[in-house]
Amino acid sequence: MTRDGSPERVPDWLLGGHVRRRVLERLTDKRGWTAAALAAEIDAGDATVFEVLRVLKPLGAVERVGARGTYRLSHDGLGSAIRTLVTAGSRFSHERVARPPGRVKNQGS
């Protein structure tokens, strides 16, 4: 389950949660996004989007396009791998993550 009580879907699990998944999905757009516009588009906090970009920039996974502060996933290296994972994961968007009903506690054995 997610924090809002909805079932966790496979793409969300693969990409670190539904907000991060939506950020990464939008960054596949060839036009790119500013952090503020992307946060508004997906109804997420600016800090969340900035954090994703902050982590991806030094890894070369995002590239600047057009106007200053506009980014998209790069087409090589890690950016390409993330694009592939986003695409592959989208095929399972209706599949729930199989989770056990509760945590099994250690019985001290």
C-alpha cells in the first residue's frame, strides 16, 4: 500500500514510488521540463522534483535542453537505462506488487 492507501503498482515499486515514477516518466519528454513546471504538472512538491534532478545530474542521467533549468533524461548511459525501465514498467501499470499481508516477527529461534 502507498501512503494514500492505494495499492502499490509494479512501476511504482521499480522506480521508487509513484511520485518518483511520475517525475521519471515526464523526463522522457523530448521537450524537457523545469522543476517547477514538472512539480505543478504531477502535483508534487518542488523539493521532491529538485531532489530527483539533483541526484540524476552528476550521474549524467539528465541533460539540459533549451531554456536554462529545463531537463530531460539523456539518451545514453544511465538516462537511457531509466528510459528503458520506465517503458518496460509501464506494461505492468495495472499489476499490483505482491506483498505478504503482514510482517512475520522473529520467534527467537
